[in-house]
Amino acid sequence: MLDTAYRVEIPGGIHLEAQVVGPIPRIFAFTIDLVIRGIILAALSIASIPLGLDGVGGGFFLILLFVIEWLYPVLFELLARGQTPGKKLLGIAVVNDDLSPVTLGSSLVRNLLRTVDFLPFFYLAGVVTMLSNRHFQRLGDLAAGTLVISIAKSAQAASLEDVPPLAPVTQLSRSEQTAIVEFLQRSAHLSQPRQQELATILEGITHQAGEDGVERLRRHGAWYLGMR
């Protein structure tokens, strides 16, 4: 059977694991987003008719077309933890190849290179590239260092409970983010005193100690995994 498990090792000998997603779910997610963008553009084109499609209205529509086509996925990937509406419906998300949340730079690169993936027609190059590597990365993913994972399967594989997510009050480094996610994924296998010990070490991040610190770390981990 095809092994879709993706594993990375972070400092300290800790391993993170996720399930990468193949072309079919990604095509469905892209189609959903394409329909949503089409509806938005249709509404905007109707709204710009009074301005005249050959004048100010036409220029306004072209600007909106550019913004929606190129910034729609970037904004959602940054603000919705790697999930456009289509990806959210399919239970998948974009992450960096170290399983940390996608950044502005990596999101811009992977989406700008969609023009190359589109060649010679309708994302043929992107699909062929995805099928040619074990992690199903298209050209944009390879250049940006990103991949698409299954949120539902990754959470299930880690036996995570339904933890209410909570965003950290400050921006954390990648190593801090991965440490928090790893804490959430491994907490069920740790004794309560050990959990509190680790929470005390990370008190500078959560500003909480003891059981409150454990709960805060788990909620931060759920937020970084996009569990909301």
C-alpha cells in the first residue's frame, strides 16, 4: 500500500508525523475555490457595470480580478492556518515541509508558481510533478518548501482529543511552534507530573504554570494544527 506518512525530526530527537495528500483531494479543493472565486468575480462584474466596463469600471474589475486570483489563496493560507475554503471542506491544509505553519514568503512562492504548474494546459505540469514524487508536491511546493497534509488524518493518527484552540499572544519561532505541537500530540502518553514539568519549562511562552500551563500549551498546539 502507498505510504503517505510524512515524518520530520526536530531538535531533541523529537519526531513529528503527518499524512500527505494526493492529487484527487487537492483537485476537488481547487475546484471548490475556483467556483467561489467565480461567484465573487461575477458579483463584482455586475457591480461594476454602472461604472462602464470600458472605462473606470473595467479598470476596477481588472484590479479586483488580479487581487482575487493571486491573493485569495495567500490570504486564506496565512489567516486560516493553511486552509482556503476548499481545503477546509476537504480537511486538508498547506504547511511548510518541517510541518510548521506556512509563512507569507512560502505562500507567495507556491501560489505565484501556479502559472508554471498550469502549463501546458490546466495544471498538467503540476499534476505530473505531484505524481512524480512521494510527497505529492507540485512545482510551487518544491520551490516554496511546502506540502499539503490531511488535518483529519494527522489528528486521528496522533489520537488527539477535541481541544479548543487558542492563539498565542506573541509570535513564536518555528522551533517553539513545533515543540508546542509535539507536546499536544504526545501529552496523552505523558504522566501528569511530566506534563506540568514541561509546561513549567515553557512558562515564558504561556505565562502559566502547572495544570493551567498544560492546558494553555494544549490549546496553543490545537491552534497551530488548525483544529477549529
